[in-house]
Amino acid sequence: MKPAAMRCLLGCTATALVLTATNAAGGAFQLNERSAKSQGMSFADSVSGAKDPSYAGFNPAALTKVQGLQMSGNASGVFPISDGETTEPIFNGEPISRDDAPAGFELDTNADRSGFIPANAIGYRLNEDVAIGITVNAPFGLSTENPDNFVGAADGIQSNLLTVNVSPAIAWTVSDKFALGASVNILYLDARLTSTPIALDGDSAEIGYSVGTLIEPLDGTQIGIAYHSGYDFEVNVEAILSPEAPGFLGGLAGQEFDAAVEASLPATFQAGITQEIGENARLSAEFRYIFWSAFDSIDTTLFGITVEDPQNYEDAIFAAVGGEYDLTPTTTLRAGMAWDQSPTVDTTSLADEDLGRTVRVPDADRLWFSVGASHKMELFGFDTELDVAYSYLLALQDPEVVIRAGPFEGTTVEYEGGAHIFSVGGSIRF
């Protein structure tokens, strides 16, 4: 089989084993949804807020603020906008108009699929200086699905990614001004995807770590810093070929084969500050640097042949500002906004060396606009707090994707991006 055909089969279809195309909740396929409190400020306080155990998912040192035994939970509904419209169709290497497109093919797609993201955390103070806890969340994921007859079906039809990160953590109050925390991150990944030539299904697990600190240089000022390691995955997958597979592989349709996919997921650095403004208000700001350049290639091995599929992701920045105001002793209101930079790059043609954006990840820079609220109460004799948040994600451009494979290779699809995110959460102290 020709190298180009093998590249089409492996490179263009294996991508979703370590990603999904939903540009819903973070740059590329990263997810933030772990705390409705923090979401209400567009996560401007996620590393410095330390308001309940859920914040340990961003900074393990947040556990030092836990009193006694405390539990928190969060549930987020993500409703992405990812509509694609073919603007410059090419069929069998020749430019055509939309009206001249062959019958039976869909030129446009509504790829977005809503998702549900749960997160939980628990913290317990062992003594005056040490607290322990565990967080469970989904740092990457969601899904998309294109029509079977979409012009980009050879690049990707269905992409489903599930990740579950379980992080036991410990935190130490070094002094009244300084605290340290660390966690072991056990990340499980399960992915299923289809394209015109092949269907892949596999899972894997890797171990990473997080370290963080909380610093209080002045009364009313809290600084948070955290680092979360990346992951190097090797996913063993089951591959089922279709009659549309290139070369002799089409004759193996319906049979199951073993394959392997290797790729890296990014590390993240966070730094932020929360400052009290009077007795009833606080302002927060946060900066993140996501090392997306680690996701530079996806290497797929089938029948002993390894093919590299360059991704060309670039490091990205997330920056947020937000504030909260205690309307009453029991009710707090929040608002915030953020700039979320995409690690994918613009592509003008298949000859572009920076080719990286695909129908699986039609991503773009975006702005977050968020509001939220919390209400404290006594429930069954325990101190309880309920949280709600809403975010609207506005794409700053309509990203363009160039189809890589199939009869419509070279065709340009323009996407409309954005998302609505609703979250409900809360915490209880025993």
C-alpha cells in the first residue's frame, strides 16, 4: 500500500483516540468544569480561591483551607456550537461550486454534541498542619459526530473521548503565610471513533502529578501557584476496517486487528491572585500557560507499520479576571471573563506546513463571559452551600478546516464556534 494511503488510514483516523473535536469548554479539548463557584468567575480564582475541596483539583494546596471533613460535588452541562459550512468545495482535485457537488454528499455539518461533566472532591483535616483529600474530574473530553456522507467523513465521523482523573492529595500548612500541596494524578482514557475507512476503540491509563502552593503575603491577599504534569499515552486499540479502506485493506472489511496509538497530552502552569476589597467583595485574576506543543504528533502502528501524523499544536494561554460580592451573609454573587487561546493554527491549504486544525478539532480563540451565585444554609444539621454558574463562550473567529483525505481532499469547511455551559454544585461540612 502506498505511504499516502496508509497515512490517510492511520493518521487521519487515529487522532480522536487522544482528542475530541468539541471546542466546548477549554482550548482544543481541555475541560475546566470542576467547580461552579470558580466557573462563575470564569475560573479567575481557580488556583487562588481555595473556597472548598473542589479547588484542590486546580491547586492541591487548597486542602489547607478545609475544616474537619468536607465534601463537594459539581455537575456541568456543555452545549457546544460547532456548525460547519463548506465554502470552497474540491472534488477529485478539481474546484467545483456548491451547486455542482455530487448528489449524496452533505456539504455542511452540525457536529456538536452536548455533554455532561461530573466532578467530586473530599477533604479532611488530619491535624492543625496537615489535610488530605481526593478529587475526581475529567480534564479532557466530550464528543462530536458528523454525517456518514459528510465531505470530511474520511477525516472523521464520530469521536468520543472519556477521561477520568482520580487524584489523592496531601497539603501542609508550613506557616500562617505559606502552604504546600501535592497530588498523584491517575488518568484513565477511553476513546471510540469512526471515519469512512476505519473504526477504532481503545483505552489506557497513565500517572502524573500536581504540585501547588498558597501564599498570603498580606491580610486579604492570597496568591496561588500550581503545576500539573502532562501525560505520554500508548493506547492499544481494536481496529475494524471498512470496504472504503485504501488499497488491499478494503478486502479485509469487517475483520478486527490490533493497533497502537502514541501521543502526549499537555502540562499546565497556573498562577493567580485573590484580593479582598472591603469586607464583602473580592477580585481575582489568573494566568495559565498550557504546554500544548507536547501534542506535536500522533504515531499509529498497524501491521507493523508506524505512521506519524503531525499535529503542530502551539503552546497556549488562558487569562481570566473576575469578582464576587457578598449580597448578604448567606448569598454571594459572581461574574468574570476570560481569554482562551486555541493551540490550533490557521490552515490555508494541504501544502501548509502548520496543518493541524481538523474536522475533529475546529477550534478557535474565544472569550468567556460568566455569572454565578452561591447560597449558604443548614441542611440536616450540616453547613451546606449550593452553587450555580453559567458561561457563554464566544469564538473570536470562524475557524477554517482543510479536508485531508477522501474525494473532497483540499476542500475548505468554515465553522461557527462557541458554547453554553451550565453548572450546579455545592459543598457540605460534617
